Amino acid sequence: MRGYEMGCRMSEKKKIPPVINPTIDLGEELAYLIGDTGSVSNLMSGYKIKVYHTRMFPWDDVFKSLLFRDFKVYVQNHKADLFIEAQP
């Protein structure tokens, strides 16, 4: 049966969640997850994330993505802003 895989069409096949797929670029994944609730910048070999909206920020998804890839995660505040720094 062409175009079918295990009883479903290929276009309907579930995508692998990003946290399970280590080949996805982490910077792009973080930018997608965070959206307008923060910003991501490269910091040496890690990332620095500024949190704009603490209530809407996807804390669990961001921490899962970073910790799954064995990053050390630090949460810091500077004046009224929160920052997440992640280093490999």
C-alpha cells in the first residue's frame, strides 16, 4: 500500500516532539517555543534568554529542551528582568 504507514496516511503521521529529537537546532526550537514571551540570544556556546512575560512564558518546555540536552541552567534577575542562562 503506497502512501500508507501502519494504517494512517503519511501526511497524517505524527511528528516527533522536539524534546525527543536531538537533531533539531536548539536556538530555533527555543525561539519557536518562547515566541513573544521572551528573546533568545547566543552566549558563547550557550544561550541567554530574556523573559518578557513571566505568566505566559513556557517555563516547562524551555527547561525540558535545555536539560534534555545536558545544559546547565541558571535563572538570574537583573533589576526587574528575569534571565535564563544555559551552558553546555
